Amino acid sequence: MWKYTGSEHPDFAIEPGPGQESVWDYPRPPILVSSDELVEVSSRENPIATSRRALRVLETASPPTYYLPEDDIDWSQLREIAHRSFCEWKGQASYFALADDPRGVPVAWLYARPSKSFAAIDRHASFYPSKVQCSVDGERVRPQPGEFYGGWITDRLVGPFKGEPGTGHW
């Protein structure tokens, strides 16, 4: 298991138990780590993506965000929407809604031309576990608190996590 050793945990951080990771061991700036876990995404029981080739973005205080290669995604179930955002580490993101959603609520995003240090996520998409069902090795993912964030919380993670009440100063 990868472990960041650049600094001590803050006093309020939960110590990880056996087989757990603390988001306070993740670095800043973030890094990419490959994963062979079974990652599945679905909406209303319709599979959207299945992969064992995901990339996890690990960043201090945030649950990992899983990026799935475009070949492992059923793009017929998604449509690009006009929304864009910019990440200081990864570059400009494009967003996608479910193809049958007339409201165009973003459920996924990708970086078509990411920064050089995140080139590996080119044409990989991530999904909001608050908008679609996501699972890692059969465990249903819980969404990271906050509307903007897309982190994936599983039982192997301990926080507290960025986005929870009282974390605005992090």
C-alpha cells in the first residue's frame, strides 16, 4: 500500500486501522496511482462503465477519485454538456450528463488534454458517486461531501474528508 511520509497527520485526523488508508497520507500536489480493483458505474441498474484499469488521483484530505479509460465506458449512455471547469493540477475538464437526462445534470467529467504531469488520465473519465452508483470491488462507494467534489469513499479510507462541515479552512 502506498504511503506518503512527508508530514505528520493533523491532530484531528483519524488513524488508519489495518488495511485502511488515511487521506492525510496522500500528497499535495496530488499523484496518480494505478488500480486493478473492479470499478463499476451504473445508473438505474444500467451499467455505464466497468474497469480493472482505473487510475486513482490521491490528494491530501480528499478521498481518491477514480478515472476509467474511455474504452471501458459505454459512451452511448452519456452526452457532453456545456459546463467546464479548470483544475490547477490537471487542466480543463469537460462534463457529461446521462443521455436521457433533459436537465443535463453532470454525472461525469474528463480531461481531454490534461497537464503534462497528469497525461495518463487523458481520455479517462471520472464519475460523481452522488449522481450515479459507483462501486469498488463490490463495495458501494459513498460520495465525498460537498457538491463540487467527486471523491470516492470506501470502508478502507479514514478522514476527516475535505468537504465535510467545518473543513472550509483547509
